[in-house]
Amino acid sequence: MSNIESTKAREGGPSRVPRSALIKPIVILSVVALVVIGGIFGFQLFVGRMMAKYMAAGATAPQLVSTYVAKETPWQRETQAVGNVRALHGADLAPQIAGVVDTVDFKSGDSVRAGATLLRLRLNDDPAKLEVLRAQAALAAVTYRRDRAQLAARAISQAVVDADLANLKAARAQVAAQRALIAEKIVRAPFAGRLGIREVDQGQYLAAGTTVVTLQAVDPILIDFYVPQQTLAILKKGQSVDASVDTYRGALFHGVIAAINSKVDNASRNVLVRATFHNHDGRLVPGMYANVTINEGAARPLVTVPQTAITYNPYGDTVFVIQRQGKDVNGKPKLVADQRFVKLGATRGDQVAVTEGLAAGETVVSSGQIKLHNGSIVVVNNSVQPSDSANPAPPNE
């Protein structure tokens, strides 16, 4: 057999590879795989550590905020409403009958007294008809007097005298009716006030009821407004109210409650209130809308902060109070934000009242608190401050 195998080997037959020759490539591949896997794992570990350091550094980095010192200010409890300005007396004047305008006796914007003649329609033959009726009434009066004298002498019956009296009364009634017809062709001011824009011209034909001009009594003037029914408990006649209109920025008009409606509106559950205001200068004009403020009782001191300092949450409203905790590495005071729950009261412009949880003199974060948590280190920059006005108004253009 050995001779035969030797012969096959010499003739080029198959031969076995030694096991020692296969071990080396396997070891090399295993080492390379371990190096690759170790590199990947090490890189991921490195990235994780760097991210942790970055997050830790970001969490402890000082946050830039602005601050506000809470202060105690007089707070007047008040109710706000929007009302409509209306005249004490107001009417659109018009003739009662049709006719042609004969004279216009006023100018647009005039102030007139009660009873002043404003416009006359052409009378045509109305005065002549009046004279005829007057003559008939005079004749009826003469006939009545003569028949009464004859009745005393028993020359005529009582029935004739009664008929004469009826004729006299009818004739006088016709005279009165004609005078009323002539009076209807004259438009007069029913009360003293200020006229509006003239809407007719001389020679124009007017149908009955056509508006000639509007007349408004504007001093004093009224403001009607609605308030919730809960406010009825603090409302009373003669109570002071303030009003403002956007036409005159910064101007405040003072008045008193003149009347409170006797019922509450079923749909809105609001009640109508009317206040009267002096208007000597005529700045308040009927048809304006006004912001009305009703003062409730005496002013009392409350701690106030800007509304921007409050973080509103469903579980409770909070503020960040600035506290000092030692010094930083540069020797400067270390400022830390302390989150605190507060109880709020009413708002007034840009301000809000804090009834619990904050004392006057404490410093709160007024802007930048969205990036804070309890214990955050802060750096204060008050170069820009949020508005803290009790009566904010847009800047004049």
C-alpha cells in the first residue's frame, strides 16, 4: 500500500494541508474582529461620556434672566365694562306732513335753545283758509249772542240757541285745526342741545317723516353698560365710576351711577347700568364706546408683580424667587432660582396681585423663567424690562 500511495503522490493526486497551517489565519481574523468590535464599543462609550458631560455642563450653566422687586402698592378693587355713550335727550327731527322747504333757519353744528325754529315748509294757501275759518267763527259768535238775547225775550226757542252754540264750537275747532296744520309745517327744537349735519336744502320737497337734522343734548351725557349679575351686590345709585375713550388717550372722565335696570337679562345674566357724566367741553359724543371702571370700596395695599413673572400651570401658579447661596468661583454672589407656588388676585393692566406666597421686597424672575427649574443658577440682566403699567396704552403714532 505504501508503494501505491507513493506512486499516486508522485502522479499528482490529492494531499492533506497540515493543521498548523490553518491556525494562524483564524487567529488573525479573530484579533481583527475583536479590534473592530472594541473600537466601535469604545467610540460609543466615548460619545456617551461626552454627551453626559455636555448635558451636565448645560444643566449647571448660569441662565440669563431679568428680575423685578415685588412691591406693595395701593390696589383699588374695581369692575371693568364696555359701554355706549348716549345723549341725555336725542332725536332725529322731521316734519309731520309733506311739503316744500321754504326756509332753513339753522346751521350744521349749532347749539340751539328749546323751542327754536329750525325749518319752515311753504304754507301756500293755509293762512287764507285760516282767515276764512276765523271769519266763520266770528259770525257764529255774533249769531249765538243775538239768539241768546232773543231767547231772553222769548222770541225764539231754546233749540235754536243750542244749535247756535254747537255751530260756534265747531267753527272754533276748525280754526284750531287749521292753526295746528300750519304749526306742523314748522320744525322746532323740542329741547336745548347741539344740532348735527343739515340733511335738507331750501326748495326741496320733503315727504312726511323725512329727517331734517339730529339734535342731541350732550351735557350731561350718559353711558350705558352691562355688568355681571354678581356685581349687583356692590352697585348702588350715586356710586362713582370712571370712563375712558380711545379718542382721548390718557383722559379720564368721572361720573356717577344714575340708574340700575330692574331686571337681569335672561340670555347673558348681565344687568344694564346707566351712568351720567359732565360733558361741558363736548368731547364725549353719542355713539362712542367707552371703557368703564366701577370702583369698589376703599383702596388696600397688595403685593404686585408683572404678569410676565407668573408661570401659569393647571396644578398651581408659580414664580421663581432669586436667592443668594454663597459665592461663585469668581467671588461674586451666587444667585439661585427658587420655584414657589403663589395665590393670585385680580389683574390690573400689566400687573397682577399676589395674595399669598410672596412678600414685598423679594426679587422674582420677570422674564426667562421658561428655561429654569428649581435650583437653577442665574445671571441677571435688567437692561430690558417687561411692562409693569397699571393702565397700559399703545404708543402714540
